[in-house]
Amino acid sequence: MVNLRVPTILRSYTGGAAEVRCEPGTLREVIKSLDAAYPGIGGRLLDDGGKLRRFVNVYVNEEDVRFADGLDTNVPEGAQVSIIPAVAGGA
Amino acid sequence: MTLQLGNATSLTCRECGKTMPLGPLYACEDCFGPLEVGYDLPRLTRADIQAGPLNIWRYAPLLPVPADIASRATTEPGFTKLVRADRLARELGMRRLWIKDDTGNPTHSFKDRVVAVALAAAQEMGFKVLACPSTGNLANAVAAAAARAGIRSVVMVPANLERQKILTTAVYGGTFVTVDGTYDDVNRLASELAGERDDWAFVNVNVRPYYAEGSKTLGFEIAEQLGWRIPEQIVVPIASGAQLVKIDKGFAEFAGLGLVEQSKWRVFGAQATGCSPVSQAFANGWDVVKPVRPDTIAKSLAIGNPADGPYVLDVVRRTGGSIADVSDEEVVDAIQLLARTQGIFAETAGGVTVGVLRKLLASGQLDPDAETVIINSGDGLKTLDAVAAAVGVPQAIPATLEAFQASFGER
């Protein structure tokens, strides 16, 4: 299984849960199965064209997926996935 | 409960336009877009502003802060000097150049401005702890502002930060966390923590919409200090990009309120080549910024994944400006140029800005005949290592006239 950390603004979809589990696969597949378990959450992460929204950062095992293969990034068994709003920071 | 944040009325998503009430929100719940403070702006005259204190609270009606903010325990930042830089201008072949020298703030960087606004909003929203991830200057400002207000601070920085910035944070005695990793790693940790600690205000994470508004005061002050006029060109260093975007917003608000005449201004951005995601995006014609892994001596600008990058691109393109980057060697050289010509010792970010000013003049993108302002955002005393190798320290001589004559007699 994959452990997925849910940011505060998405916890209304997960019944308040800060961490949920899903099956390994590509990030795209992980988001799809996440959306199946918690309907609507996928549309918060992906835009109408199916691309990752520009103010969402996703990390797989500490690695920003924009440095890896984006939605095609492999999320292996036992991986830790973090979803974090990108609107942070400023030196 | 209605929050008492002066004339601020709401938060609006900059991406999708959704509006929500003021509160401890920083990302749109629909699209994750950043939120912007909206106001019911009052009628405001130059005399109203001039009657205020000589710090950023003279602009309190244009900030998301309680009306009585000037009487509270704050570090009272702002109203730093606007220095007419004739000698640097002459060296660079410019007609008129000004330096907004923000080293004059209480902890010697522009960060005191944004932290003061964030603290005021955070206290109004009931937060108990003032926290931040930082590359150093913000750490100083948060630790000092919290000490002044008498609340706890939690400051997180990359462990490899300049020693000066480590010590000038630790001295204030708050909780100080050094992290093995880059600023972007620290930032991610802070973002995750912000979701777990309900009463912690991370100034640049969960109260970021309020925090960022503080940088408008740079634009306000520059306009007021120029004699209620907006400069034709301004060069601003880019880390997250919020400062550049908010200076532009400050100019626009002043013009909108009729405090200055409507005029055209061009905004230019400065980055270090070793962390230049916004400069690269500008050069490539992109409207999003691809994150990079920073490798530069300009650590205060070393944000590889800048939150306001897309908006910097919007502002620079809309105003007809440009973005450029300079190497670490050029940064060190520019720090020395500024020190030698103006007697101002800037930190590496100031070196980046002066270096880019020179580069944009050389490439013809910046008009040497147009009145120009550059931002010096932080103090060289915090980044001594950057210039240590380049600045010659002389051999000691015996305290005799003969020895002096032998070494310096010709000079």
C-alpha cells in the first residue's frame, strides 16, 4: 500500500483524515483510485484537461514529481505521498 | 466573529476568482490558487498619510491590520532611506538612480515589513505562535517581532545558512530549528506542520495573504519619498517573487487613490544564475515556472520553487520590463561596486540586484535616461562570507612612521 498525506483543505473529502492509503501505481493511477474512494478529490488536484493544477505540489518519497515524471511518476509499494498547496514560502 | 483588520474585507483567489471571508486561509479550496486580500478602500489624502508615524503604519488604512496598530508592540519597520545614488549612476552611465535601502529596518532587511503585518493579522485571528520557514532574513524578523510582542516564535532554516544569520536569529531566544536540507525542503516541512498545529501562524504559509501585503509599503514609500511620484523603472530581486508583485500593486493602489499621478512604470526582476527559475521562464516565454535546485551564494534568493513566479512573469510582461540573472562572481563584484560608489554594504541579494541593473543597461533593456529605483533588501553584515575572499585584508604593520611610509608612502 501507499501512504498519502492529505492537506487540510482537502480533508473535507476524507472525513477529516490526515492520512489515507491506496494502491501503488503511477501518480495518475493513485489519484484515480483516491478519487474513487473519495469522490471529487481528483478534481481538486487535476484541472479539466487532466493536468496537475499549477498551485499543487506533489511529493513522492520527498521528491517533487515535477523533477520526476509528473503524473507518470512511479509510486511504488510502501511509498509516502504528500500533497501540499504550492502557495507557500517567501525567504 | 468578524475580524477587525482595518479596511480589509475579504479574500479572493487569484486563479479562479472565488471570494471568501477573511480568515486563516491561504490557498483556494477549489483550485489551490493563492488568495489576495480585498479592501473597501477609504478616501485617503497625502495629508492623512503624512500625519501618521514615520514607519509602515502611516499606510495602515491600506493594510490588513487593526486600526489601532500603531499603538501596539511592533518593531515599527519601514520609512527607510531612499538614497540618491549619483556616484553609482555616473559609473553606470545613468541619468538618475535611487536606492531604496531597506537595511535600515529593525533587523536589517525588508522582512520586518511583512512580518509586522503578518503578526498583526495573526494576533487578530487568535494564533498563539509566530512561525516561519526561512532563508535567514525572515528568521531574524520573526524572532525579533515575536520577542517584542511577547509571544513564542518557532523559526526553521536550512542548517547550511550563513553563520551570521544563524546567530542573529538564535539571539532572540525563540524555538530555533535548523534542518538538513534546502530552503524548499524546510518550506515543505513547514507547510505540513501548518496543517497540524492549529494555533501556529507560519507567516509565509498559512497567513501569507496578509504577510505579503506588507511589501506594498515599499512601493508606497518610494512614491512618497520621490515627492508623490512613481519612478519610471524599478529593479527588484526575486526570491518567492511576492515583493516584486506587491511593489507593483502598491504603485497601482496609490495611482488608483489619486495620491500620485497616473504614469507608466516598468518592473524589472533580478535573480542569481544559480537559482533563476523565473528568469529562465521569462527567457523561454513560459507562463509557469519550472522548479530548480538552487546553487548560489545568494541564499536569501535561493527559492527553487517560487510561489509567486507566475505573477512576476505577468507583472514584468504587462509593464514592459524584463528579468535577468547574474553569476555569483558578478554578485560579489556588484556588492563591491555598490560599497565603493555609495558607501552601502548590501547582502548578496543587493549584489544580485545591482549586477542585474548593470547587465540590463548593457543589453539595452533598461533605459539609462529614465529615472530608476533599485531595492537593497538586506545588509551585507549578514553575508560576510560572500565577500571575504574578494575583499583584501591588509597585512598589519608596526606602529611606526617608517613602516607606514614603507607600505603606504606612495598612496
